[in-house]
Amino acid sequence: MPEHVVIIGSGPAGWAAAIYAARANLKPLVFEGAITEENRVNGTLPLGQLALTTEVENYPGFPTGQLDQFLKTAIDESRLQMMPPAATEPHAVEGPELMELMRQQAVNFGTRVITDDVIKIELGAQPFVVATRQGQAVQTLTLIIATGARANYLGLPSEQEYKNRGVSACAVCDGALPRFRNRPVVVVGGGDSAIEEASYLTKYASVVYLVHRRDELRASRIMRERAVNNRKIEIVWSHVVEQVVGNPRDGMTAVRLRSTKDESARELAATGMFLAIGHTPNTGFLNHQLALTDKGYIVLPEPFRTWTSVAGVFAAGDVADDYYRQAITSAGSGCRAALDAERYLALHDEA
């Protein structure tokens, strides 16, 4: 018998979809991805991008508090062993903690989880077929794709070394953390997103260096004016980041820049570097069976709905959202995808 609902992905969208589908007695099956070196390098490990962050201060319901005892009682002991030790002092929930809590909540309602990568799907006929790296082939009546989008990084070894210790790809997620308050930070990029990130960071940082490889920003005119007129944003023209500098105790402390015009080098003191050079949606396994945008994101033909160009296939989270990219918006879309899948099955007398 085919599954009623298969969910591919294990970020906030995937687990929210699983929680709602499980509570609707649809017995969802989640492919959460595999723990491999390839996925680590690509930023596609199980639990999504949020598992790569530190404290999450903007997810409702988790104010700073004494979370260590709650985590011990809420999460299965076998999963706790894979997590960093919980802090004994009051703290905001950390990314890995929040994701483990979401996963556990889905499992508590009967969600089944397979730790494997989906490498191929067949959408030509019902039921759909989902094939994995380890050779499994699962049939399903509906499919929810929640594979997310990975942030683009520069590819520097030092960048990897200081991820979550100064290096970030989300100003809204991390900008208010203590290490960035009243201290200089760097934003890398030259488009609208880079200026949005830089403008947001001026709320917290003492100065924001906007490092751009060219001598003119790619951003829209109004955004360029916003950057130039903001007294806390200093644009560093015609430079690229060559190395992130830091130490084990303090984390990141500076960036080393190289001029794109004369190869000269300079160093900027900064406690943070925020990458704003785009995201890559994890849609390669679809093999063009769904309509995608020119950036590779899944097209949702109707506003406020999660169905895709193929009936019975739904998308949730960052894989279909190149604008908001927040944990809470992803979780909300996961809820909608599960409700859409439930109604689709009911309409076809399959629920």
C-alpha cells in the first residue's frame, strides 16, 4: 500500500507538516536526510539550516530561561546524546535544541523518520515514487517537499572554522546576539539583500562594513541610496574577503581583504561577517518535474496555497520562499502544506 503522505526535509517546515499530518492520522513518513560529509560540506545535514545556528531569539514560545531540565525531559535520551550539552544558565533556545524539540513533537504523534537522502522522485503518475540513496523506493499518494535552501558561502577554510562564532548568513537570525552588539561587523554582497542585511545590523553594530567586489552596487536605486545615506554603513568598494581572522577564545576578530584592482591587502577588525550573496534551493533531485523559478525555487501557482505544478505535490519552507526565509514562516507553510495534503486526500477519498 502506498503512503498517504511523504515529507522530504527536516527543517521547521518539514516537522511542522509532520506534526499536522500525524495529528490528522495520516501517518506521515519523513525522509530527514543522511549524516554524511557531503551533506556537511553542502550545508544539507538533517534538521536544516537552523541546526547550524546558535541562539534563536525570534521564535515565539521560547523566551530566555532555564531550558536544560526541559530539554532533558522532552527529548528522547538517544537524541540528547548527539546534541551539545545544554547550558545550565538561562539562555534562548539554540537552533539544534529547537529542531530536536520539533522532531520529537512529530515523533510523539506517530511520525516515522528515515535518515536517508532522497535522490530521485517520479511524479509522472499516481502513486508517486520516492527513491533514496540507500536503495529504498517508497510509493505515496501525496508528497510534501520541504528541502529548504542553503546559504551561499565564499568557500574559505577560515569561513568554515568560524561559522556560528562570528560568521553567519542570516542577520535577522543572529544580528542581535551579544557578540555583535556595539561592535563592528562586515556584510559581504552588493545586492538588495546585502543592503537589507546591513541596514538591519545597524540597529546593533557600532559600524557595518559593506564589502563589495565591484565599484558599484548591484542593488536597486532606492536601496543604494539607503546604504550611502546611512551613517553607520561604510561601503568598502572593490574588495573581496580573503580570510576570516580569529582565535579559539574570541572567535572571529577580523577579516583580511584583498583589492580587486591592485591586489593590495588590508585588515578590518570585526566580530562578525554576514554573507548576503544568495541562497541555492535544494531542488536538484526534482529533475525539472516541477515548475521552478529562474532562481530554482519551486513555483506555487496560487497565493497562500502550497500546491505545486503537479497535483498532489506540495512545497513548504525556503525551497519555495526566496523572500522571508525565517523559521516561523517556514513552520507556518509546513502547517499549510499538511492541511492542503489532507484536503487533497479527502477530495480523492484517500484520507
